[in-house]
Amino acid sequence: MIRNTGESFWFLGGRARILVPGEATAGAMSVMEFEDPQGHATPLHVHGGEDEVWIVLDGEISFFIGDDRHDLQAGQVAFGPRGVPHAYLVRSPRARLAVTFGPAGIERWFARNGSPVSMLDQAPAAFDIEAIIAAAEEFRLRVAGPPPSL
């Protein structure tokens, strides 16, 4: 049994943590949790190496997958196949989602480009989007466009 021991870290203005690292599944998959504020959106991007399954745990999130938009709420699931541009946008005051990546590996990119969350943090840590994008190439991840907006 794997226990959730992942430390939270800031990533692109929201909180993230690795729930199941790839090492625990022999690289088959990894699972992460993200908690983001209203208006938070990822840039449109493409994964060359892994599929994603998003599970909305709390809140309302719009997923943009290829040319389609899917407005989901807690308990609903979306699939993002590798090679297809996608992004998401938080519509509720906050949202929490679990994301499964298969195969594993991309969770290392998130962890390397995040900042630790401290008990004293009142707001997300600043981040350098250009450095984060540059580091993505190693993981076959590329930005394909700007983030969606409210």
C-alpha cells in the first residue's frame, strides 16, 4: 500500500503534491493533486510522452482538449490523450483535482520547477514561466498557446 506522504509545493500559482510517484509503480503511472484558485489556468500544452486522467475532487473546472471544452464539477472525470493540446481553467472560487499520468515521469518536472510551501506562506511563491517552459523540453512537454481565461 502506498501512503500519501507528498509534500505540497507551489506550481504556477497553485499548490501541488505527488501522491503516488512513478517509482512506486515501476514507472507505469503517477498521481498528483493540484489545488488552484479561481481563474488559474494552464497554458495550452501538449504531452508527448504520457496520457492524463483528471478527476475533479472539489470545485468547477473547464478542460480544453483539442477543439472541445468540457465543464466539469466535483466527481467528474476527463481524459487527455498524449499528443493532443489541452489546458484547464478553474471557474469556482477554488478547485482541487487529482491527475493520473501514464506512464510516470512528468511528476519529476513538476517537483523540480515548484517551490516548497511553508507554514508562513500567505500567497503562492513567484515563478519564472520562461524557465519552467524551458525545462519542459526534457520531458517532451511543449507549450502550444496561451492559457484560457474567464
